[in-house]
Amino acid sequence: MTKKLFGTDGVRGKANMAPMTADMALQLGAAAGRFFRQDQARNHRVVIGKDTRLSGYMFENALTAGFASTGMNVLLLGPVPTPAVGMLTTSMRADAGVMISASHNPHHDNGIKFFGPDGFKLSDAAEAQIERFVAEGVEPVRAENIGRARRIDDGRARYIERVKSSLPPGQRLAGLKVVIDCANGAAYRTAPEVLWELGAEVIPVGVSPDGFNINERCGSTDTRAAAETVVAHGADVGICLDGDADRVMILDEKGVVADGDQIMALFASRWARAGRLKGGALVATVMSNLGLERFLDGQGLSLVRTGVGDRYVVERMREGGFNLGGEQSGHIVMTDFATTGDGLLAGLQFLAAMVSTGKRASELAHQFETVPQMLKNVRFSRGADPLGHEKVAGGIADAERRLQGIGRLLIRKSGTEPLIRVMGECEDHAVLEETVDSLVALIESVG
């Protein structure tokens, strides 16, 4: 069955417009309840977390109703980071976890992500089966078997302790002045508390959510406010999370950004020297810079590439027994500690490297020289298929021939928005710019 509801990271769209409506959330909750209760045993439970979007209240209630109608008991966490949902799903012995978030997208979008009882995101096959149950409809349980809902007040505290335990016993961050940008999102209380409890001097940014300002001029997708704060306060480092705190960007003491590739390069080299890097490899997506691949090769390490999406990174890590992976966008997955990308956890590992080496953030955040890379997004009408157009296919083939031996080209549809992403890498920046711009113009002409 071809999936229509689920994209690369759950179901996502504009709130109150198909598919992200309260009615669909109700159906998804019931369908997921049917999926996770196929053994018909009693006392099944699901944990539900959310970020700070206004529409989160609506989807939380609709999902709760859907799950309860199939006999699932619902444990409501409130605003917590996405990785907290994965962690609490397992620690609370739940059958499933749900995160209501559209990650780095603006407030008017929202999404629903499902986790299995092991705390990992669901497979394509599991999502396809839930879609089938949505299409078929779900018969509700008898009145006496309806599930209950309960608020869990200490979920955030449980997650805080788990994150802190990722550092060596007794290690403190005393002496570090840290800017933490929480994107007015799910970690607006959690992240500053963790850093303060570990002894850092904390300067918070993006910690006043109002339902509308999530990711707005802040967070990992817009680091300007954090960079200005780092410089203004003479901070040692900046940590920028996104709306659900599963990705991170690091700012050095000058406010210069290090993306996920640089952070993964640092962790891979340190872990390899310590004998901690399983399989001698880092797992990353096709979007990661060619410079990262060259850096790892020089360290005697391998880069294993996957399709775009942290769930595909995690699947490959689990298949190959690897323990470090992620995306250029800042999803850093460390399966020794978590089941999904965790921006705060990655930020702590970077701070630990600063403490243990005595080096400045700028020395650690620049591990390799990047190959010039250009990424442009082309919006198209829903229902259209620009990549299936003969003229576009021919243009892509010509561009690939032009870059052969000197770079690479990646053209793909976004899994969450009606966008074509055009990415190119080439040592010759002029050739790169001309190639990408010509493809963008070509796609726009037919889209």
C-alpha cells in the first residue's frame, strides 16, 4: 500500500486543513489504537507529548478521544521535546508514543509522529497499516472498555535526569557561559534547567512561547538572535534548538554557526579515539557535505549514507549496529543515549568536549573544510509532478554530466511540504551556482 497520509516524519500539514484536522487526528488515534491493541489485551497505554503550538491543544484532545475509543489509556505529558516522548514510551512501558509537532516549521503547521514500544519511530510498513485502518474505519470498544486519560506531571523532570546522565558522573559545566535558544518551543523550560543544574551560566533566548511564535526569528533555523546574544554577552558558546528540540546548531564564541555535519565530525573523531564508535562509521544522509566524507576517510572512518530523514538514519544504524548518526540539519542521533535525534543531548556532548579539552567552541566546531554546497527550494502546486516532466528530466541529466567528477547533484521532493529541493556540490562555485539556478528556473517553468 502506498502511503498518502504519512510523509518522511509522520503526518504533517497546515492546522485545520486536510490532512491536519481534528477529525483526522481522531481517526489516526483510533487507527493507531487498533494497530497497537491487535492482541486485544487489557491495560494498553499510549503517551502523548506536544510542542507549544496553539493547535496542539486541539490535536491532543482529538488523539486522546481516538485512542480512548479503542480502549487505550492515554498519558498526557504536555510540552516536552520529541526525544522525551521516545524515552518515556519505554520507561513507562507504553505500547506507543505520539509527538504533536511540526518540528522547525512555523506555528500554523503541525504534525503527528508515532513511536513504537521500543521508543523508535514506526517503520514504513507500520505506518501503511495505520493508514489502512484509517481508510477502513475502526469499530469502537464497548462502553465499559473505553480508555482513561491522565496528566503526567513529572515527565519533564524524568527527561532532565536522563539527559544529565549522559555526561560522566561528577562532570560539571561550571565556568561556561552558554546561550540557549529554545525556539519558543518544547524545550523552553527543560533546556535552561538542565544547563543550570549542571553549573553553567545560562543566557536563555526563545523561552516565551505564546502559541504563535515557535521558530519565529529564533531557533536552529534562524540563529541570528542567538548569535547576537552570544557576542553581546561574551558567551563561550550558543546552542540553538528547533521547535521540538530534536535538532541543534552550535554557535562558537564569535556567533559563527556549526551545522550537523561539523558536530558529527567532532563526535565521530572523539568517539573513535576513545574506542566508542561502533562499526568505525558515521551514518548520515545524502545531504551531508562531501567535506565530511573526506574528513572521515582521513581518520580511517567510513560514512554510510541514507535517504533524507532521521528515521532512515536510525533504521540504518540499527541494521548495522552503529551508534552515531544524523543529518546536516542538526538531527544528531546517539543510540547509546536516545532513540531519536536529541538537540539538547548533542549540545551537552559538545559542552563536555569543551570542558574536557579546554578548547574554545571555535576550535571544536570547525572540523573540516566544506565543499561549496547550494540548496534551493522550489514550491510547486499540490498534485503537480515537476520531476516527472520530460524537460526537467533532460535538464537534470545535463546537469549531472556537467558535474561529473567535480561535484554531485541531488534533486528530491520534500516529504513534508510541496517543495522540490535542488542541492548541488562543486569545488567551482561559479559552475555550482549556474547549474543549480538553471535547474531551479527549469522546475519553476513547469511547476
